[in-house]
Amino acid sequence: MNGTEALDLVKGHVSKEGNLKHMIAVGAVMRQTAQRMSQDQDIWEVTGILHDIDFEECHGMEDHALIAKDILSGKVSEEIVQAILAHNYEATGVPVDNDLKRALIAADAVSGLVIACALVIPSKKLVDVKVRSIIKKFGNKDFARGVDRGRIVYCEQLGIPRDEFFQVALDGMVNASDELGL
């Protein structure tokens, strides 16, 4: 499955534009992170796109990703399914024990911070966001309160320093800026 096919599958389960754009953003961050780490960019992007496929069907965090497992069974590799389950490890109990899983957790969180940074500048364009601004906003706990900073720093377990990860994430999202409308 490639990114386009993953997006088509997601569109069959997700109707809210904000949710769809979040999955595109996470896919873009995952692709860029895979490139940085010399991993399979298609697998990582697909994982990012599909990670919240069940978000509008689940009943909350307690069954989030478990429904995704059922939706994706037989459609993608077990590696992708396990990464998606691990991104909600608190409820699924799936260990975060490889780079794909760690990257998904970090990408899921950082995408929200980067988008929030874009939305507070006059142009509202990702291309105008500066990494130094993301660094500053990361330290301001009142900014983008819903963004779990602890999940972002999973990037360090990948061997990518946090500030470098902000650049990786921003670069990935700029590549998808047309689809994101930012």
C-alpha cells in the first residue's frame, strides 16, 4: 500500500477534514523521519496516514487503535498494525519497542505543535514557520496545551535530538503543505 491508497482507505472511515489533515500531517512527518533514518519511507508514511483511521468510530482512547486493527487486518503488514496499536500503548498494552513505533508517537504529537505554530503567524503558512519558533513554543506549556511534549521527545530514542526533529517534522509538513492547506 502506498500513501495514496492509504489516504483512500482513510477517507472511507474519516469524514472530518481536521482529522484527515492530521493523518496527512503525521504521514508527512513519518516520511521525512524515515528519510532521515534511512528507513522505508512508504511504510512509515502509510503508518502515519493510517494511525487514526478508527478515530471517528472508536468510543474514546480505551478502544482507539483496537478498532483500527480490525479495519486494517489483511490490508497492511503486521508491522504497521503493531505500530498503530503501540501509539495508544496506554490502552492497548502493545510495547513501544522499535523505531517505527517510537517515530509514530513522536510524529503524532509534533504535528499538532507545528500546525499550531503555523496558525499563529500572519501568513498561516508552514513555509514561514521557523524552527526557533517551534523550540520556543515547545517550552511554553500554555501554547497548544493538548500537545503532549513527553511524546514528542520519543524522537530522542530514535537518535534524533529534539530540535533537529522539529526541523525534520517541519520539512515533512512543508512537503505536504498543499494537502494541509497551510
